[in-house]
Amino acid sequence: MNWVEVWYRPLNGALQAALSLIGMLVVLTPLALWVAWNETIYFGTLATAVIGAGLFCLFAWLLHHLHLVVPDELEVDPETAHGAYVVHLRSGRLADWEHLQEDDPGVQANRGEYRDTIVRNLRLVFVSAGITMLLGSALLIGAWALIVSRYGGV
């Protein structure tokens, strides 16, 4: 068993999980600041968010450099790629990738399918965002109407 199996995969997974959790913490910070009931809670929440943002940047930097250290090899089928062997380093260097993509008939056939999938996914995102905004607006207007009817107008 080599060091990549022992250290890289668990560390990669742990860093990605930590990035997800810290990202959720930082995203929820404005709500937590809004409901803080005294200055101690407010500044404690703010300090937690600043520390979380710093850890997020540190973990993202570590994950980036971890991917630079561990190269990933991509082997291409010699029949479809005209015998080319491509070595992909995670630093972004990729030999003959554009050439291989232009010559691969499978890639050419899938471009239309990818476009249709992207359009369908974008449509789903916009429809779900619209429904969420509509339901959120209805909830807020209903809460406002309830408060006005119960406690009187402004």
C-alpha cells in the first residue's frame, strides 16, 4: 500500500467535508447575527464566522496544493486516441487534450446531449427558485397579515 492510499484519500475527503461544514457555518452567520440577543452573543458569532472564513481559505489552499502534489494519470484507449498516452497533472498541464477531444467520435455525439441536459437543469433551477420565492413571499405576506390583524395596523 502506497502513501497515496494511506494519506491522500482520507485527507482529501476530510478536507472536502470540512470545507462543506465550514461553508454552511459561514452561510448561516448572517441569520445568527440577526437573531443575536446581546452584544456577547453577537461578537461571539462574528468571531466564529471570521475564524470559519479563515479556516475555509486555509483548507481550500491546502486542498489545492494537495492536488498539485499528487499527479493523476489518465490513460486513453489507443484505438480512439490514435495511440496517444496522456498524463494529466492536477496543476493543469494536459498534453494533447484538445486534439483528443476533437478526434473522439463519442465526444462529438454527446455534445448535443450535454447541451440538452444543461438546458433541462437550468430550467429546473429557475423553476424551483421561482416556486421557492413565491412560497416564501406568500409565507411572509401571510405572517405580516396575521401580525397586522392581531396587533393592529401601522
